[in-house]
Amino acid sequence: MTVNNAKEFWQRYRRSKSATAGLIIVLFYALIAIIGPIFAPYGPYETGSKAFQPPNAEHLMGTDDLGRDVFSQVLYGARTSLMIGLIVAGTSTLIGVMVGAISGYIGGRVDDILMRVVELFMMIPSFFLLMILMALFGSSILNIILVMGILGWPGTARLIRAEFLALKEQPFVESARSLGASRLHIIFSEILPNATPPIIVNSTLAVGSAIISESGLSFLGLGDPEVMSWGKILGNAQRFITHAWHLPFFPGLSIFLTSLGLNMMGDGLNDTLNPKLKER
């Protein structure tokens, strides 16, 4: 992307106030994930303070049942939750793009087989399957990322298949075929670059979905017990919701704002990258 294209992209993107607000929220939490633990006043598991303190000058978000600083836990949890969201979204997007591209371009029997596999995955409630697999194979961060990434690709595959079906008969693809270009060249050099806008938009939404899924697992006690995340903070807080409002409030707010920011950013990217809207 050239400087002029980047400027044009930003001018179109910032027309939407909600999209700009979403970008600010996402950048804020990304910054927290990167540098937050450096400035955390306490370790995420450090005890010693009085339990169940409400937010105050020393503990900005209060303390939990063991006297641990909730503010420090939220800072450390941001890195884990966002890291999981990004890696899972990247993994599921990569698998979905490969399956969707092959299915949409080749068609025929290959398309039928791959779409039946996609439908099989989409029939199974993914979160319940995720819970079962975590219970069977263990709740390490690596297992969570691998399983969520493997289960999250069908929607992307269907989206990319639809894009390839629409693009593979376009004149520029026919020209590449007439020049003797290979299938791989046409798929990855001709069609895929023109299908990147929906991939980018879908990836931003996948990050938020992965964060919520990991939080749900951790809330149910199926997250990695050795790693602090927003879901784990919520899981620890569920027994004390009635008399310690601050324990679930701050990690829950972080999950909500991050997911909201990613969705608003995704809507803004869709409006900016959609060629049908460029003349508006």
C-alpha cells in the first residue's frame, strides 16, 4: 500500500465515528497488552493485602478473596486474552482461506466434499465440543489455541469460497488462464489479493469471538490454571459476585469493550474496503 493509498484509506475510514472509536479502543487494549505488565504495581498472584478491598488509591480495581490486586491481574490478563485472540484468528483464517480457495476455484467433486466437511463442523456446537476436548486433552494455552483455531475455520471457508466463485470468472482471471498461468498462480496471485477485504474484516471479528470463547472456558474452570487471563479473573470472581461487585466488573468490562471495539472496527473496515461503497 502506497502512502497515497494509505491516506485515502484513512480518510474513508475515519468518516465513521463508531469505527474510529472502535480503533481507539482496540489500540488502547493492545497497548495495555504490550506494556501493561511492565507498569503493573503487583504480580498477578502476589498476595499480602487485605481481601475484598473495594477500588481505592492503592488498589485501583480493588483486591480479590486472596488479597491480590485486580488491576494488576487485568493488565496481565490483557496480554494473554489478546494473544489467544490473535493467534486463534490467524490460525482459523489460514485454514479457512486454504479450504475456501480450493473449494471455490476447483469446484466439482472437490467442492462437494469440502463443503460437506464444513457443514459437519458447523452442525456441531463448537463451544461444547471445545469444552469436551479441553477436558480430554488438558487446558494448556497451546491446546486452547490449537483446538479453537481448528474449530473456527468453517465460517471463513464459506466466505472465501463465495468470493472465489464470484471472482474466478472475471476477465482478469480469464486473461491469466489464456497466458498459461498455473492454478496456484491464479489462486494466490490473481484471485486471493482481490478477496482480501472480507478476509481482513472477518479476521477482526474472529479475534473478538476467540477472546469471548477463551473467557468462557476460563470462567468454567477449563482455562490454563498457570496463566492469568480475563476469563480466569471472572472464573475466580463468580463465587463472590453478590458481595464484591468489583471482582467481575473490571475484567468483564475489558472483555466487553475489546469485543465491541473489534466489531466496530470490523464494520468500519467493511465500509472502507467494500468496492460498492467507494463512490459514496
